[in-house]
Amino acid sequence: MIPTTAKRFFWALALSLLLHLIATFGPGITLPEYHPDPAMEATIRSLPPPPPAVKKPKLRPRPAARKPPEPAAPSSPPESVAATEPEQPPATTAEEPPLPAASENAGAGEAPITLPEYAEIRYTLYKGRDGFPVGRADHTWKREGNRYSITHVAEASGIVSLFYSGRHVQISQGIITASGMQPDSYWVQRGQRADKTDAARFDWQGGQLTYGSGGDTRTVQLPQGTQDLLSFLYQLAFDPPLGENTQLHITTGRKLGSYGYQSRGEEIVETPLGPIKALHIAQLRQEGEEITEIWLATEYHYLPLKIRFTDKQGSVMEQTAASIDIK
């Protein structure tokens, strides 16, 4: 008999051989696929790097817009000119005093020189002999009976205003007599600083002229017919130096000087308004001194059409009328 242990070994070997034959030559066996529960599916991903820290800007209060200071008023402000902007001319009354007589230099066939009630001239400012535009100026003339007021405001424009700020303001007031202009007061401010402000007071009864800035003033004897830098323009129109030289005493608010002027005849001046006939009057220049030339529009009440200033070094500053409004 075959031992029991041998029998067991025999059947184990036979079973193993059978399974081997089935796996090699038998039909393919398909195992069921495993589908995990989607709810249980998880994905491991790397977290993105944190964003860079942003510095919160510090808020600063915005400064309030600064309003440019108005020109400092003179110690005794002018009565009828309270601002640099021209006011509307007063209405004409039937009892208005007549204008002064014409200049003694006017010939028998010449029409008397009359001054309008209101005139506004706008100038373009040029620098250099090539005429580079650097700014503008507004010139206002007003007459009420025999009283007058003149305001002149100039300021830089364009790229030049970056280097020259502020305005140059002049005011002249007085009366018109049979001999021409007789100023009572003159005030000038050059820029915004108070120390650039000068004034002149004319005491015709006492025969004294006081000029200067602030507490630094000087009082001198007042020569007959003394003018300021604005009134002398109209004095030349009222009594032009025809045929001979005219000597004028003029104050700038800082000093008092005597200057000679002569006529150079009539010329045609090219302006933005077109060609205009004008009387050319030039200051008699001494070597190394400044010189001022004026062209008075003969067809516009002899108003100042063009003014040219040449300093001691020969630099030229000129203003030419771009518009003229007469009422």
C-alpha cells in the first residue's frame, strides 16, 4: 500500500500541474475592474506661493490751493482805481467840462488833440531785436470830466512765465489842465514782494514831491510840469515836441530825473491791427544811458501805439498794440 504521506504529495502535485495547464492553455479569465468611489477621491497639489507683501501708502493731506497774493495796496490807495481790471466807463453827462485846449505847437490847420473818455489797449510784449514774444500788457485810460486815471498791468506768458512770475502794475491819477497832465499820485509794484512797491505823491500847492517805498521815502522840490511813467505818455501826446526838443521831469517812484525828447516825424507802424500811422518820439540818449521811444497813433487820439525801451547794455524790450478799444 502506498503510504498516506505519499498519497497527499501525489494529489498536491497533480492539482498544481492542473492549475498550471489551465493558466497556460485555458480560456482567458477577466478580472473585474475596480472603480473607486468618486466621493472618496483626493488629489494632493502643492500650494501656490503667498503673494508679496504690499506696503500700504501713507496718505498725506492735500494742501489747499494757494491763491497768488494781490499786489500790495499803496499807503493811500487811489480813489477811483481799486483794481487792475478796467471798469466800465461812466455815462456822459450833458454838463461835462470841456477838454483842455490843443497844444500850442499845433498849427492853425491841425485838429486839436482830444482824449477819449475810455480806452483799453492790449499789448504784446517782445524781447530782443528779433522780437521774441514774452508776455502781454493791458493799458486802461479813463477820463471823468477833467480827472483821469491810467492803469497798466504787464505779466510774462508762455515759457518765460516759468522764470518771471508776478505782475508789473502801474497806476497814475490826476487832472487834465490847459497845460496837459497834472498827476496827483503814482504807484508801481514790480512782482509780488512788498519791497518792490514804490509810490509818488504830488503836492502841487506846497510844491513838494514825495517818493519811495514804505518808510524809506524822500521829499524834494516839485518842478513845474513833473510827470510819472504813465502820465508822460499822454503829456507827449498833448504837447508833442514838434521842431524842437522837449525837456520833461519824470519820477519813477524811486527817483526824479530830467529827460529830453524830440520828434522824429510820422512813420507807418506794422501791428496785428494792420499798418497804423504814428508820430515817433525818441528820448535824447546820452552815452551809456537808457533810452525810451514812443509811437503815438495819430488816428487813435495819439494813444501810445508802441513803446520801446533799450537799457544800458543795449537789450531791447518792446510792446506793440494788439488791440485798441475806444469808447
